[in-house]
Amino acid sequence: MLSIYGRCWLCRQPLRLLQQGICSYCLRELPAKPLSCPRCGLPSGDRHRPCGRCLQQPPPWQALVFASDYCLPLSTLIKRFKFQRTPELAPTLARLILLHWLQAHREQHLNRPEIILAIPLQDKRCWRRGYNQSDLLARHLARWLGCEYRPAALRRIRETSPQQGLIARARRRNLRGAFRCDENLAGKHVALLDDVVTTGSTVAEVAKLLQKQGVASLQIWCVCRTL
């Protein structure tokens, strides 16, 4: 059933390459991403140019890379990863991000980041879960891409309510002042990683901090973008 036993996470058939986690057939059958804006990731008519929303009100980052809309079957894998104590899924999901970043790197000429950061969990939530899922994804991607990973750079400095079920305005208010950056990242090319981006409130709050730090560029990476 599990990829650590040499089977695909989705169809449970044996894998030729164990480290892939998802067989080549299931990978081909994953839902195709709709045309989306390269900057905010929301539906757009041109995947190479920023959409009208981003031209009028640019988000505090330069590119958003994701593997899929938040839909089956990846939504099921993410729920298992986050809520069913299945950290073994980390390399499989990180590999999906890597494949889509490599494509964006070729097509959009994205720079290779020098530093990867992960959205931090609240201490209590991380303790209950046993791990921060974004941290596990970031460690694999940093190793594969030869980037520096700084797990201590970002901190949550106050507790927040769960974001699920909150409207966009409430999400932004809930996260205001919730993070702190403890390292000097001025002039660095940075990638900020989260497992799912829904309204973008969480990554936007952290991105504003990094902008104040004077980072040279910022990319947002996630497994799924809710469209």
C-alpha cells in the first residue's frame, strides 16, 4: 500500500523506481493544471504573463509554482500527509513541486533560489502532529536543488486560529503580526514553501516580512493552489 514498500501511493502497483512514490501512469493521469497566472497562480488566459489582478495589485512575490489545483487525488495525499501521521509522503509530494519548478525554470526563466524557507507551524500544533509538513518538503527540495535551507529563520510569535473556514478578510486579520524573521536575508533569492496555498494570506504575511528584509526575489512554492 505504501511507497516505502515499493508501491505507488495512488494505484498501489509496484514501482520501478522506489523513490518516485507515484508511478509514471498515475503521474500522467493527474489532473492537468488550468491556465494560470505565473505570479499569483489563479486562473488566467496566459501562463506566461501576469494577469490583470497582478498588474493592478501585485502580490509581494515574483512567482508562484504549484503542482495542481487542490483536488483529487492529491488533496487526499495531502490530508494523509498532514493529519494521518504519514511523513513518508514528503519526498513524493516534494518531487511534484520539483518537476513543476523545473518546468517553470525553463519556460519562465525563474532563477534558482539561494535559500529555501518553510512556513512555520505553531509549536503546539507541530508537537501534536509530530512534524511540520512544509519543513519536510523544504528539506528534500533544498538537497535536490543544492540550495541552503534555514529552518530557524521564520518563527510564529503568537498563536492563531485555524485558517480553515475563514473568509479571506478574516484570514488576513488572523495572521497579522503572527510571524517574525530572525535572520538577515537582504539581497538573497528566496523560495518560500507551504503545502497548500488557498487565499494566499499566510504566504503574503510572510512575504511582506521578507520584502522589508530586502530580499532580491521571492518565489512561492506549494503542492496545491486552491483555484
